[in-house]
Amino acid sequence: MKRLMLGVAVLAALATVPVVADDMAMTGDPALGEKVFKKCAVCHTVGEDAKNRVGPVLNDVFGRTAGTYDDFKYSKAMQDAGANGLVWTPEVLKEYLKKPRDYVKGTKMTFAGLSKPEDEDNLIAYLLTFSPDYVPADAPAQ
């Protein structure tokens, strides 16, 4: 019984460990991020049955070159951004989410942006749960 309680305590402690991405540590709560995602869900979907809407599916967005999700018609600006090396990482998405139209001038995305850094971090933590194969560029080799 003591081992079980210790195991539960360890799991509870691990649940509060911040999400770390690339060289910038971001703390975010995926459960709170799911609530923030409701703002995104008007145009985007995630999960097993996700389909493109006005915006592309965001499954496996981290590590993806911008403007490259299959069967989605991106703006020329987003395609050009990807062709010029824009890859979605938590850090890049965090900057993009502040003001998408300023980050990629000419994007079709009409969302004004998130004004609270904690909303950005929580949303990123949530989206990371849909990018299980994402490995930050500076992650130690295994």
C-alpha cells in the first residue's frame, strides 16, 4: 500500500513538471490549453478524427514546415514562409500566436492573436499532446 501511495505521489509530482521545448523552457498546463484551444477550434481541429477546416489540422504541428499540411490550400505567404525555412516549434508558435498577421505578413489567418503569455504556454502544452513524435532540436541523443 505504501508503494502504491508513493507511486501516486511521484505521478502527481510529474504532472506539474513544466513542458520544456528547445532551449526555452515554457510552462504550460494542457488542461488549461484545451480551454484556450476553443478560440482556435473555430478554424482548426486536433485529435483522431481531425479534418481541415478554414485552417489546417494541428496534429503533429511541431516539427512541421509551415504551409505543408496535405490537402490544405495555404496562402502564398505561408507557403513562402515554409519554403524559406519556417518550421513550427513551440518557440516559433509562441511568437506567431501573439499576432499571426505580423509574424507572417499575408497569411490568410484572421485570428488577432493571444494577449496573455500564459494562454500561449497553455495552448502550446495542449498542442504538444498531439505531436507525440516531436523532438526538440537540442534534445540529447538517446
